[in-house]
Amino acid sequence: MRPYRGLTFWNIAENEPDGDDHMWVVLTDPCDGNPSQVLAVRLNSIKPWTRRVIVRLEPLRDHPNISKPTFANFKLCRRKTASYIQAKLENGESIQKPNMRADVLARIIRGALESGDLAMEDATYLVEREAIHARTRSSGGAA
């Protein structure tokens, strides 16, 4: 299963460089490159010491697997190869969850671009991928 825009997955692998036991949201469809990449953001629970929340996700209302106030951690937005995520899902190191609703995904993407927390190349990549997504939708093609 190839990752796609709006896919959510729970990373359960131990010793993961970007942290284990967290939910991730894929923000872009895979690019047509070698390697094919997607941009994904990690979701974190809001803690008393959380300093900055740009996009807050409400328990159950915004996603059925969010059980407490959560935020999109744009400092942990990462480009990953599609094959890396696909392998994690296939070997059980990550578990696919229901897709993120389009309106919530749009809030997350808008927040990512407004946050100032993305690396310049990731922000540029996200803007380019959003433009392709918008063109594909307006022409009636698959996104």
C-alpha cells in the first residue's frame, strides 16, 4: 500500500529516530521522483509544558484515534520515502488508522505553512505538492 495524502498511521516501532508510539499524518501524495517521497507530520499530546500550538486537534471530533488534546508538531515534519512508510505498514512497525478528514488535513497544511517551523526546502516542497493537488482536483483527475 503506497502512502497518500491524508493517510494516518501509528508508529509503534521502538527506537525510531523521530520517536515511537506517535500518530503521523501524510500531508502530500508521493512525488514523481527517485526516491518517491511524502511529507508527514507527527502528532503530539498537548502537555502543560507545550509552548506553541498552531493547530490543535480535538479528541474524537477531529479524528477517531485522537483521545486527548493534540497538536501537529511542525518541528517534527519529515520527508520520508514512500517505500519506507509502506515497509513500516507492511511489517507491522506502523499501523494504518482512518484517513484524516479533508477539512482537518487542510487546517494542518495551512498551519504547517504559516508556522515558520518547516525547513525552507520542506515548505517549498509542500507548496509545490499543494499546487499539483489543486490542479489535479480542478481538472477532475485523481489527487
